[in-house]
Amino acid sequence: MSQSQRGGIGSQNVQVGTVHVGLSYSEIKALALDLWNANFPILQKTAFEKANERAEEIREEIMRKIAEKGEEAAKSFSHPEKQVALVEAQKSYAISGDEELKAMLAASVANLAGEAERSIKSIVISEAIKTMPNLTKRQLRVLATTLVVRHYALNSYATIELWLDGIKRLLGGNVNDVICSLGDLRHIQYVGCGSVSIRGLEFYGMFEINYPAFISKGYSVDEMAAAFGDWPIPSDALCECLNDPKKIQIAALNKPILLQKFGDWPPEKLQIAEKKLVERLMQNHEINNRISQINSDGKHFVDFWSSDPGIRNLELTSVGIAVAHTYLELEQKFPPLNDLLE
């Protein structure tokens, strides 16, 4: 190729032969292989063959996940942070061979692909990819449980029994597998996924914010009528008390649902409803008894959550949220990570 340029005083000449805008799927796969060959140490023959086999497996999984995201995600692999993620993911799975870890790493690399460089989400996902291999399966379940209980309201469940069943399904169908030792907490803190606070989150604090309807003691018909005065309460605004069939309560799971359903009410009446939603609630020991009496899973969950120090003392970092989110996202529909980081 023959090219020539001329420029005047004070100008700057730039000459380019071929321009690549982004990368194709085949180029990403070739890049991943090149990065693997350049960055993984030489092992003895048998170990090296096994590592290569695993690296190829995760490359295929990553490519499948990226293809699901579309061409824009593929183009981003010209960025350094995406290439570092490719290296980290291949190395981690080549060493461990853990199928669950492979799925989490591949999903994380694909999620990173669609993010702008240096965004909070891209930074957090990059760190999560480095951290995932340093956690045991038990510790991943601890992070996932903490995320579900502390950071996310399961608004689709109408009773405390269904809420417990929802948590059970999110955690793979067995609450009894969730165990958290002091050693687990120390390690989770060490790898940057959480901090251990002196004061733990009791069920009351969590339910008061996310699920006050589940722990309402209810009101008599006369008490509710007196609260609203002569204003005619809409029929869909009240329901039978979930914990006492002789009483009634506001028909909303929490404050956001209340505002969504009845936001067009007169402001002063809406304030009364908000007050009645959270005014007469069970205390923590009553909530513990209520959950324990549901079934053996409920009893285990109460004992597990109430241990001190234990999971109730764990507060997740942004990286811990990202790791837990990926763990849950593999099998379940879950809110976008952005919503949990903001």
C-alpha cells in the first residue's frame, strides 16, 4: 500500500492503513485463545491438557452468552478491561473445573461486555470476576441469601408462607443447605464481599420495610372506620388480616405497593393508610415464632438467621451484591444489577 501526506506548519499528520471498529465473534474467540496462551503458566503435560480443555469449554460458554447480548456487546472487547476479564475467567475455570463457577464467570463476562468502561457496574463486575473463584459454594449461598433478604422485596408473594417458599426456590430448593460459620464471615469480609457489623438485622427491621402486611396484627372494623372518619374506604383497600381472620388490614404488601395502588387517594387519607400499614405489627420474637411454625424450613431459617454472630451481621459490598446477583440470575429472574447498586 502506497500512501503519502503533506501538512503545513503546526499541523499533525496521522496515517492509518486498516481500521478495525470493534471485534467480530470469531475475532473475540481467537483473542480469548491468544490471551489464554500468553497468560497461563506452563504445567506438566496431563495438567496442561486438562487446563486447555477447561479453557476451551468456558470460551465456548462465553461466546454463547455474548451472542445472546448482540453485536454491540461483541464490539466492546477491544477495551482492555474486557480482555482482562477474558483472561481471569479462563484461568479461574481452568484451575477449578467447577461447573457452577464456569456459568457464573461466563455470565459475568457477557454482562461486562455491554457496559461502558469505568462505569460503576463495569468496575464492580470486573472485581466480581476476580473474586468468585475465592468463594466456596456455601459462601455463595450465604451471599445470595443476604441479598434476597436484605436488598430485595419479593413483591409477588401474598403471604409469609409464600415468601419463605420463594426464598427456598431462589436458593435452589433447600433452605437447610444455607449454613454460615464465623469462618465464612471472616473469609467473605477478607475477599471484599461484605463487612461484619456488631449489630445484626433482625427480622422485624426487614419486614417492617419490605413486608409489613405479613406481620400485621390487624384492626377491628370499627377501629379502621374510626381512623378514616366519614370518608368511604374503597372496598379493595382492605382485606382479612393475614394473622387474625377476625380482623382486617390495609390491602398492600408495603408502602411502594400502597402508593402504586392508591396513589390517587386524597393525601390525608393516604397518610392514614400508610400509618395503619405499619402501626400495629408483630415484635421480633413473634415473627420468629410465626416463621418457625410454618414448617421445618421455617424453623431452620429462623435459627440460621438468628445465630450470633451470623448472617444477620453481614452487610454486602457492591462486589458482594454483584457476586450474589450473578449466582441468583443463573436460574431465576432477578432485578437488574443497576437497581441494586444505586
